[in-house]
Amino acid sequence: MTPETAISIRNLSKEYYRTEKASPFSRKMVKGTEFLAVNNISIDIRKGEVICITGHNGSGKSTLLKMIAEVTLPTSGEIEINGKVASILEIGIGFQPEISGYENIFLSGAMYGLKKSEIEAKIDSIIEMFGFPEFINTPVKYYSSGMYMRLAFSVIVNIDADIYLFDEVTSVGDTEFRTKVIREVSRLKEKNATILIVTHNPTLFSQISDRFLLFDKGRISVSESPKSLQEVEYSDDPLHINASKLMQIKELHSEGIDFDITNIKINIEGRLDNIDSIFANKIEFVTEIRYKLQDSMAMLLTICDITGNIITSASTELKAGNVESETIKFEMPKGYLRPAPMSIGFEILNSDNKPVISYHNVISIPYDNKNIMSGYLNMPIKITKGI
């Protein structure tokens, strides 16, 4: 392990067993077949690198972070770590539910070796980043999952560590929090910290990541850009998202809503030679849906920037009833999008325009230009000189 290396991983594997019924009619559960959550991976992570880790649920991403944080021991292989590690691995981990957010800040800080005086010097910054000062003295058992994550993140980024591990820190936050996460990760990067981020939305971190790891069944593919990462992830057909992929990214915000997007086919006029050709042609998003709704709702197509802000959207009404199969096509004329990293998603909205189901980052449009100044949309802006 060289002095420039922050983390060295060699032949790392983690084996688990599936729990199965002793017999088809028995309630007794027994140890079943084994599977490798992480399967013999080797990689060196340099000091100061920001690594974005993505892949489907159950592919091994979080298991890797837990082994680096020494929460889980590997079955075989070695991990060498050069520096102090701070991590957010699960919502609420390390918090005591019966005490307040304020008290948990001191508890978490003490767990990372901070003195009381050091925590007191940072407390105002932590509470400000948390964003809910009126709840800071409330027991955290009453916090929402988003508040849990915001408090944990606010504590961790105020700890002076060499290596930071973040597992899905943006999954339960709003747009404001996602923007804060990117800003703070950028600040830590400027301090030469090593950062590993597990996310289902690699486009969100495309501007600040140095490398991308794609997990698939415990193995990794390494990419230098989100563009080539996506080519690996969707090597079968990058413009076709089937029901299996859609179920993995579906987020249910309200109980009792029976709705599924079962298929999405993206049609691009002309040849798809490279990323630039996406922006130069007409685009169609052909969606197949099924639903059983008590009340009318709306289906919203969203095009978002890398922080999750909606650049533009289009919606259509879903009338109450039982629909086994319906096709809805969203068509975007050519010439309206400019080359920039963005993501496509869908929201199902109730009569109050509140999302009840989300499909974030259905497809990412990565773009490697990190200094883009042209924006996202082509607007008819008239310029006149010599007035």
C-alpha cells in the first residue's frame, strides 16, 4: 500500500446465506443456499478521490461500505485503510431514539473522538445544516427518515476525517438537501478527503466524481465517466427500461396506490451515435402503465438537473378506474435540450399535486463536460447591440 493510497482492497468477498423454509408447509426457517454479496473484488482508491458507487438493489454496494467501516467482517480477502473513517451507513445508526437531536449530536461526536469543546464549537454549524432548529430538542424517535438523514449528514461532514462513506444520503432528502450534499461533498473534496458515495443516481454526482463503480451481483466494473458507466449498466438496450428495472426504482409515498409503469421505450429520431445525438434529435418516451385508482391523478414526466431540480415537465390526467394496460407517449421536439448532465423521471400526483409514487432517475443522460455554462434549454432569447 503506497502513501498515496487511502483504501486498498484485495480479493474481497462476503458470503451470506438465504433463509428458507424447512419444508413447504413448515413455519420453521433454516439456513439455505449461500450467495456472494461481494465477489472477489480488488481495487485501490487514491487519497482525495471521490468514488460514486451504483448498481441495482442487492448488488453489494452497501456491503462493501460496511466492510470498509468495519461494521461487517469480510469472509475472505483484505482491506487496508490509511486514515480516519467517518460514515453514514443506515438511517439513524448511532442515534439513540429516546434523546433529543441536540443530545445525539454530542453522542455521535463523542463516538468519533471529539471533545465536548470541539462539538460546542461546531454545534451552530451542525444545527444550521440540519435545517430544523425548532426540532433540535425533540427526541429523534419522532423524526422523519429525511430528518434523521439530514442530522446524521450534518454531524458527519463536521467531523475531521480522512475518508467519508455515504450510503444513499440523498434518497430521503428534498431538492434543498441534495444541493447541500453536493456542496458539502465538494468542500470535503477540496480538503483532499477521500469520499465513497453509494447512490442510485450517479448523474447527481457526475460533476465531482473522479471514478464510478458499477456493482452487479457482487462484482464491479470501473469507469472514468458516467457515460461509459451507463453503457455497461444498460449494455442490453440503454433505451429500454423493463418492469424489473422499474420496480427497483419505484418509490411509494402513500399507501394504497395501485399503479405501475410496466415498460418504457425511448425512441430517438435518427442515429444514436453518441451522447450528443440525444440532444440533436426528437425524443419520444413511450410508457406502458397499469393502475386501479379510486380518484383521478396525474402522471408527470420530469427532466431534472444533476441536483434533482426540475428543468421542465409535462403531465397527463389518469382518470379513476381499473386500467389493465395503457400506452402514453411523451414527445419532445428536437432542438430544445442542450448538452448537459440530466435525468429523466416520472411522478404520480394526487389531486393536491403531491407525489404519491416516484420513479426517479429512470434514465440518466451523462455528459462529461464539467465546465458547461450554456444551461439546459434552448430559449428564443433575442440579443440586440448598439441601442
